Amino acid sequence: MARVSTLLAHQIPADAPKARAIFEKVESEYGAFGNMLGVLAHRPASIEHLYGLLLQFAAEGNISRLHLEIVLVTASRANECSYCVSHHAPKLAAQHVPAETVERILDADVPGLGPVELLVRDYALAVTRQRVGDSLVARLREHFSESQVVELTLRAALCAFFARFNEALDVKLEPEYLTTDVAA
């Protein structure tokens, strides 16, 4: 159990129907994030704004699913967030990325990534380690619009938030992820 109780969607106060709807939508369409959502539910506005933003980004499709998952797995591994790695490594593999690539995403010589995907990985690492340089951003802007650069940055930075949140409150993996063979 987490360090605070894990609420279910129906336990979100009636005066926060948007947060309840987003909780249910994430669980039904995006994946089993119920334990994190259940802890965030103590502050329904956090679900409404954080996950509402993420759902809006997903609906807009500003960046490809492949690039998104590269960012999320890279930043989650760099942040040592087993919760997020367990959720996103299978999503990256579903983008036809070889298992070895998913496993070795932090390696300097990671196999299986093309030049743009490797650049996205490098950028996610730089954001996570707070070491972003002008030349890296210039290379990124050769392939991505400013809107896409902002979203890639935001998604990598949010991984640090989620890692710290999950660790501080000891958010547990959902049962369906406990058998997933994913190294953090």
C-alpha cells in the first residue's frame, strides 16, 4: 500500500466530476495507472490538470507515439522510476522497438534507434540530467517544430515529477504489471 490511501474513481468527491471522468478515461483508454491516480485523487485538481493535459496532448498527436515513448522510457529509466518504466517499456516495445533497445535505452551505444530517435533519446537524457545545450536543441529543431520541442521537454521533465511523487508516496505497481519482466 502507498503511504497514503489509494482511492478509486468513485471515491473522488462529487464536486470534482471532471477529475473522476479523467481518472476513468485514463484507466479505460490509456492504461492501468490506477494506483498513481488513486493517490493523486486526494487532490482531484491534480488529476484534472496533469492527466487532463496528457490526454489532450495524446488527442492532438503533436509528437509521434514512438518519440513520446522513447522520451518516457529514457527519462523514467534515468530517474530510476520502476513504476513508469513498467508502464511505458511495453508501450515502447509496441512501437516495434526491439526488446534489447528498450532494455539498453540509456547505453551510449543503444542498438535499434535511427538518428532522429537517438536524438530524441539524447534530448530526454539531457533534460532529465539538466544538461541541455544549445547545439542539442539546434539539432532537435532540424526535425521538430517549436511546439514539438516544448512537448518533448515537458514530457521528459514531467517524468522527474512522477518519479519523485511515486517514490515519496511509495506508489505500488498495479497487479497486471507485477509480472512484467522490465528492469528499472
